[in-house]
Amino acid sequence: MRLFPRMSAILVCNLFLFQAVRSERTPNIVMIVADDLNCFIEPYGDNIAITPNLSELASRGLVFDKAYCQQAVCNPSRSSFLTGLRPNSVKVDDLRKNFRESSQLGESLVTLPQFFKERGYFCQNIGKLFHNMGETQDRESWSIDEVLHKGTHSADTIHYNTPKHLRSNQYSKAPVMEALDVPDTFYRDGQIAHLAASVLRDFPPEGKPFFLAVGFWRPHLPFVAPEKYWKLYEPKKIRLPPTLDQYRFVPSIALHDSRELWSYGNLREKEALSENDIRNLKLGYYASISFLDAQVGKVLDAIDVGGHRENTIVVFLSDHGFHVGERGLWGKTTNFELDARVPFIVSDPRATSSHGKISSSLCELVDLYPTLIQLCGFEPGDNQGLEGQDLSPLLKDPTLEIKSAAFTQHQHPFYGSRDQWKAMGYSIRTTRWRYTEWRAIGSHEVLAKELYDYSSDLQELTNVSHLHPEVVNRHSIELLRQFPINQE
């Protein structure tokens, strides 16, 4: 806690060094990124979640109801939307690769914040944005070094921060849940919000335009939040997911063993989760979401107090979704709707016609980069090669349709080395359908097909690929166009 005033003073001094005359056409950008957040929040119609601050942001912005990530796991997704390139182009498909080293674009690769830095913005990152790039800083992207950006998700727990010889239990990582009567700043997300808010309050309104990225670590496992957020929910009101017998014709290759969840706490001692276990874990997910929401509120308040509201675009998104027991799955790393669909809200104070509205237009996180460029009055450089589309017309007319499909991909199994991969699943989401095709690594043989009809099956309970061969064929052609076999 005693570090905050000192850190804030250092950051503010840096901000004043970059003070300059502002142009009317160059708004600030505050980009808030959550980790592992699906659409279980109030702006997306969830009637259990308590997220008043995200609802407030939605009231002053546009909610993209059908937004999709390009791969449902942290590093590939973040490397994709922060470079404006799909995973096959940026060459990041696992948790270990560094996009600077994997991409064949070399020095021509320009990240989203780097684009704005090169055009006169002061660019700063507080929290997790790029995926844990080890001990390194992505210095090309930022005006000053990143802070609170590295570490593990377990590092927040009191267990993790207790000397091993004093721990009452020897967990492999940390307890799967933690609810302590502590202030928000006891945890990293509270510290991130505190520091981001201090920067926003102190940044001169007439200073140089800024791009501030605020990356929160929650609601990623373990489900960690101060006790007061747990007390917002009643366990008996938490809905259980559909039972496994309600899912029909789902190929096994589309599923996984939920090893991320089972690696926490003492869950490895269990053979299965009871209904009470499932309900408590879902409650923990919701508590983490409400904790996250409170931190978002602190950032939004600081934008107002700092005098930036009328000239600041605020973007809120998650890197991907998350399963909390559906299909027996816990975590991400699938092509199902719960993992591929993400919350995505854009608030532009100038686009008043979109405030409080919902757009049903299909879009992708890879569209974020070109959209922000356009909203800030810039044009992509000739060598950018961005693979997304500009969504800014939707902020004038949310009823428009910008694109006809969204694409997500994932290998099976995800965890493990590349030589253990059996197949790559390519998925296309259109207005009515999701079609996923699993191609064998090496031979490209189609091992399984999935088709889900959202006109009658919002929960993807039944794979109907065998009932609609013409729909399968049409979508398979689109997948081949997007993911040619000769580029795998």
C-alpha cells in the first residue's frame, strides 16, 4: 500500500513530461481488458450477476452482442487482437510463444498501442495485457514500462504468499477459491484500479492524448475476491448448468478434461464435483466478476473526475469466454459459444446515437484495432495488413451488418506439446449457425463435424450436422476459404 503514492508520483511526472497541445480530433483511449470473462454480466442479460458499473458503461456506449475471439485462450487471443492479425498470421497458438519472435513480419509488426504511440499518444499499461511475457517489457508498445503486468493468477491468494512451512495445506497451485475480509487493494486487481485511477485523475485534460490499457486478472481461476463480493450472492439462487444427458451428438474431440480447474486446491482428491461444489464454484465466478466490476467503476469514476469523459473512448472486453460446468467443462480452450463469445462494449462520447444500444452485428476481437484507428481519425499504414474490419459505422447505426461471419479456432488437446496435438478445430459463427470442423494434424482428414442451430438451441445442446448436410457444406466451403489446407 505504501508504494502507491510513490508509484503514482513517478507516473504523473512522466505524464507531465509528455504534455502537449491537444487536437479536437484525437480522443484519448482507455482500454479495459478482463481475463476469462464470459457474457455472465448484466449488459448481456444475465439476471444473477451484479455488475452495476458495466451496466453504467453500457448506458454510455454500444454493446456488441455477437463479438467473438479468434482463439479461446489468453496468449493467442491477446496476441491476435493486439496486433490486428489472426492466430495463423501472428503465429501464436499456445501459452509460451512471444508474438515478437513467432511472427514472420519482423520489424513491420506494429501493435495496437504502438500504432498510437508512433502518432503522438502517451501510451501506458497497468496490469495484464500481453500474456505474461516473462521478465520482459514490450518496450515498442509503451511510453513507459508496464507495471503489475506479470506473474501468475495464483499469486493473489493468501496461501501462495504464505511461506511453505507455515501452510496448512500443500496445494499444487493454490486454493480454488478464496474469500477474505480484506480491502480491494489486498489483491492485484484492486491495486491496478487504484493506480489507473490516480493516473487518470492527475493527467492534464489539455495534455497530450493518451492510450491507457488497464488489464485485470479476474475472474480467471482461482476465484479470488474480498468477502463482501461473495456476500452479494445467495448460493441457492445460483443456477446449475444443464446435465450431461441433455447434450446430444457432441463429439469427444470437441471437449477437454478441465485440467485447469482440477489443478487448484484439493480438487484432485475428488472423483467428481457434487451439485454443491458446482454451485459454490459458480458463486465464486460471480463474486470474482463483481469484484472486477467494482474496479471498472473506479476507473470510470476517475475518467470523470479527471475531466476526460467528453474526450475519451472507453473500450471494455474480455480475451475470451469461459465454461462453468456446462458440458462438464471448466475453463476455456474450446470452440463453443461460451468460450468464443466475449463481452465487448465501446463507449465513444461523440457517438450519442449508440449510447445504451445493442448491436447484433457479428464482429470479432480482431476488428478492435482498425475500429480504434478509424474512431481516432487515423488511417492504417500501408504495411499494417490488418485482418479485421472497421466497426465504427455501427456506432452511428447499430442496426448495420458489417460482416457475415466470425471465426474461431482451437487445437485438441490444447495443453501439452505440439507433437501431442491430434486435430485443429475451425469454427464459423453466422447469424443462425455455428459450424465446427475438426481436421487431423498432418493428414487434414475431417475427423468430426458440429452444427448448432441458434434459432432453436441457444445452449448448443444438440449437434445437428447430420440433419442439415446443405448447411454443413455451405459453411465448410467458407471455412476452407478462411483456413486453406495449404496454410495449416
